[in-house]
Amino acid sequence: MPGKSTFLENAILNYIKGTAFPAAPAKVYVGLFNGDPTDSGAGGTEVTTTVRAAGRVEAAFGAVANRTISNTNIVDFGNSGGTTNITHFALFSAQAGGNLLYTAPLTGGTQTINTTNPVSFPVGSVSVTED
């Protein structure tokens, strides 16, 4: 299911009951998945390193507008190092490991990525909306 991760949901609930909220991540990174990573992060398979050996790519986000933030830079994974399917993206607090923050399916559905295919998200295409 797209949206907040279990980590972030628990942090919000703990904050409401008076527990300190975790520090904001210094940077946010985009990971690629074949299958829904689910709120817990236990679903799907992260295929980021199949596409880019160096792993997740940093994304910068602009100011909140209408309960939404969107990336302000191109999130560029370069030319794929392997062949895979991508169905979802996820936002993490670190380039490797870290906390899962949000997940969402790709707007166009499953994307088949072949070796050397360029993989990137244009400005404004990685969005998070709160209701």
C-alpha cells in the first residue's frame, strides 16, 4: 500500500503521545523496487543496485504546497547496469540501510528496464502527498 512507512507512522503516533520525534534525515534517497515494498519494507525486492551499483540516489524536495512535496532535481540513476522490472519507488533516510519513509507505485505501471537503459525521474515526478 502506498504511503507512509511503519517507521514514520509509529514516529508520528509517538510524537502525539509526547515522545520526541526522530531527527529529520540529512538527505532523502530514492530506491527502486520490483513489487510493493509495503509499509514495513518487507515486501517486494529492492532492485536499485541492479540498475545502479552505487545504490540509491539523493532527491531534494521543495516547499510544501497543497499538502504535497515534489523533487526539485532530476533523480538520475544513469544507464542501467542490468535488466529488471520496476514497479515502485521508495524514499529512505540513507543511501544504504536507513529508515524506509514512503512508498508508491510508478505512475505508468511496471517498467521493464534493460541493460544500458537510462533510468531517471524528472523534476516534479517524485511526489509525497498527505491527506
